[in-house]
Amino acid sequence: MPAIGRFTQLVFECKDPTAEALFWQKVLDLAPATGDDQWLTLEWEPVGRLSFHRVSDYEPPQWPGHRGELQVHLDLLVDDLSEACAAVEAAGGHPLTDVLDQGPKAWRIYADPAGHPFCLVTVPE
């Protein structure tokens, strides 16, 4: 069966699209976002687009979640976990865990400024 459609974008709901777009722009080394204060989009080739949609009553997911609050997250493959952690924190991310699985498969969970969890991983599993 052929695909019904093509992936075009991942949309993050948030209170502040500008802060979210700037954070991900820095972390992923992307060109500045386009759009307005309600909806901003980053182009991320070859993946697609990351968009940030203002939701006035947005509440961030709780970590750790136990009721299904955590529906999806990004894994970012990094060459050097320590350097990546420092860069994410400098861009405004905050750690949700210590480094997990010390050694060649080390990884760490972070939250972006709006509270969306994502992982820095050293092995693409």
C-alpha cells in the first residue's frame, strides 16, 4: 500500500512560540524561524519543519508522566554527550535526569523551555 501522505512538520504547542523557536534554532543550528507570534516555523532539511503554535492555556507535560501526558519526544543523536548537554543548557534547556546508562550508550533527558521532553543519545536505538 502506498503512503497516504508525506510527513511535513512536527508542531509543538506552547505559550511562547518565539522562545521555543529560538531554543530549537540554537540546538539544531537552523536558520531563523518564519511566521508570526501565533505560529513560527523552522525549516529542518531533510526532516521537514518544526512549528510552534501559541496556546494560551498550554500546560507542559509532567515529568515523569504516569497518566499518558508524555505522548511523543525527539531523540537527538550526538557525538559528545557532555558538549551537547552544555550547548542545550546554554540555549535554555534544562535536564530532567542525570546521565543514564553511563558508557558507550549514555543518554540524558532534557526539557525545552516549554517543558517538552527530548533526549540526547549517543547510540541511535
